[in-house]
Amino acid sequence: MKNYRIVIAVILLSISCSSASGQAVTKASLRPKQEERLFRSKAVDRKIKEMMKKIPDAEVAWMFEGCFPNTLDTTVHFKEGKNGEKDDTYVLTGDIPAMWLRDSGAQVWTYLPYIKDDMALQRLIRGVILRQFRSIRLDPYANAFLIDETQESNWKSDNTKMLPGVWERKYEIDSLCYPLRLAYAYWKLTGDDSIFDGNFLETLKMILNTFEEQQRRNGPKTSYKFTRRTTSLHDTMENYGYGHPAKYCGLIASAFRPSDDSTILPFLVPSNFFVINVMEKMMEVVKEEELQKRMRKLVEEVKRGIEEYAIVETKNFGKVYAYEVDGRGNVLLMDDANAPSLLSLPYLCDMPLSDPIYQNTRRMILSEANPYYFEGKEIVLENGTRVTPRGIGSPHTGYDMIWHMSIIMRGLTTDNKEEIEECIQMLRATTGGKGFMHESFHKDDPTQFTRSWFSWANGLFAELVMKRYQ
């Protein structure tokens, strides 16, 4: 990647992190050297210093000091717009050399509260939004992109319409929602409506076209199909690339889940909730009558589809939300760790924590009723605290692998301080000594993990710590 090559650095520079309780722990810094950081934000650095004084657990403070700036330190490539050019920011997901629409929007989300005090940071996030819009206009069915058209994708042989500049073409509803979520929040914080120009309107129309087509009014054979030569069933789609047959019911089909695994039943319920949320926000932004009409119609149809097909009466938990449905009465009761998930609905979709169906669903998916819920062996920390790792995994990583994201999301979707603290201690105990969040870890051995560099999860951990201690 020439100018965009990442230097992965775990610096062997010892520093002493003092906690508010008077304890101290000497640890190697998790941050790269000053000269190796890709982007420095004075506002973020100030926040780190402030939080280090508030976090009573020195180990958690050490982890926070590394995780919170990880996206800025190691994944962002910002090009300031000059002479009429627009700001442009390319964001790696971490240890995969591509920019996911979902991940990039979530990675910089953590920094939004600080953009009023840091104009450079504000422009960096503006650059992310503009690049996301440009990527969607290139291909609204793609989920991940290369920095430019000269790069070559590892998945160029996939049986789908691969365009130059596309890394992967797994159509996922949430890939089109996260950029709108980020743009709306950025606008509300800054008042900068210059992002909502003609290019944005073209982007929004392409998103609406995609969602309307994937409501499948005319059957399962749409303009999009996808297959891959692979030994992993979840990496390709059945029925020659069109997926499971679904009946029109107002919901929107998603070929793949946020984990990048193919759906079993096409109508992915958490992602449909996400559509409602972002489209209602876009109706506040866009006043064009025809677009307003289309967005309102889409929201009404998706809401009706959820009410009629995605709420299921269960024996042990009462009414719950299904994870996937097909509009024919078939449902899949489970949850996957990656967000949007059923667990994440209050975090991503403004659902009240008090929603009774959500609470029933939460009890179900945080139990063995969810086939991807795992509990491991008890861990005794050096301070005597006893921790039992437990959380949601994914078919993406297989049996017995708990995702850090699910533990974090559990903490972000509760107001119970004891539960939040339990989640933080689970995270503290399961990094395999690395101090960073991973994609997943083995329930009985945290030194067995996937993805040593997963920037989005690091940012989410920082959000959880700030929720608990500030």
C-alpha cells in the first residue's frame, strides 16, 4: 500500500499507570511511538488523561489507554482536502487490508463527542463519511472497499459483479445503515450540512433502490447474487447465489449478516430495525417530497413486517424477537455476536431498555436457549476476583468461541452497574495478556483467540469503560 502501509507496533517502552485507588502497575505501552501514530488528536489525548485518573483498576486503565485511540493510532489514512478537493479518510478494519462500510463507521463513532474541540478530528470524520458515500455509489451491494482501483482484491474470483476498488461484495443491510447513522450524528453535533449535497442525494437514492429491490416483491431472483468457491458454508449463498426463498412481507432481505456470514433465512431482523432507525433520521435531513414519501413507505412496511412475522411466542421466555425470518412463518431463534444483533438493539436503534419484548429476547439470547451462547471455566484474577467468561459467539468463528463484542454490548445495553462491572472484568480477564480486544476467544482458554488487531472492538471497549467510570 506504499504510503498507507501500517506499522503494527507493540512498543517495549515501560510506563507506570497509576490508578485512582493508589495502586500502580508497570506495563509496556500499548500505543505506537509518537512518530508512528497515523493521526493524533489533542482532544482524544486529553480525554485519555482524564479517564486514567478516574479508572480505579490499573489493568483496565492500561487497556483503555491502548484501546481508545487504537483506530486513530493505527488504521486511519487522512488526506486533507485542498484547492477544492474534499477531505478523504480511508479506515482499515485492523488486520485486514480493506475498509468495511460497517466497521469504519463504528470505528470513528467513539470520537464523535470530541470533534467540537478538535477541528482536525472533525475533518477526519467528515472524510470518512464522504468516502463511504463514494463507495456506496460505486457499488451499494459491496460491503468492503480498497483504497483505490489499482489495488487487487483477494476475492476477485467470486461469482458476482466485482468492480475495481471493491474488496468484497457480500451484500449486508447494515453496510448501508452505518454510514447514514454516522452522517446524521456528525451533522447534529457540528451543524455542517455540506455533506448532504447532490452526491449524498444520489447515494441515498441508491440505498433506497437497494432496499426496495431486496424487499423481494418480485421473488428471490434479484439483480444481486453471490457464490464463492469455499469449504465454509457460511461464505457462500445457496440456490445458485440467490439464497433461501422468501415471501414478500415488507421486510428487507440481507444476503449476509454483520459477521459476513450468509443468512439462513433472508429477512435479518436486527438489521431491519436498523433500517427503521436510520430512515427516520434521514427524513429529518432530506425534505425532498419524493424521497420523503419513499422513506416513509419503507419504514411503515418494515415495521409491519416485524410486527407480523418477527415477534414469536415462546414457552420459556414469552414474546421474543426472532433473529431471521422468511415471511412464510419460518423463524430462527438465536443471536450472533456482531452488531446489529438482537442484543444491540437499544445501543444501535434507540429501543428503550424497558421494552418488554426486548427484555424477554435478552434473557433468551444470554442463555443456552441461544445455540451460540457459551460459558467457560472460572478464571481467578491476581487480585482474587473470580470471573466466569460467558457471552455470545458466531458461526463465523465456530463452537466455544466467545466474542468480546458480545460482552461489551451486554454492558452497553444495561443500566445495572454490577452487570457492567462484571462485563469489564470478563474483558480484563480474556485478552490473553495482550490488553486489546479480539474478535473471539476460546471460552476455556483466552490465549486462543481470533484477530489480534480488531479496531472496532477496541473502540467499543473504550465506550463501555467511559460509561462505567465517567
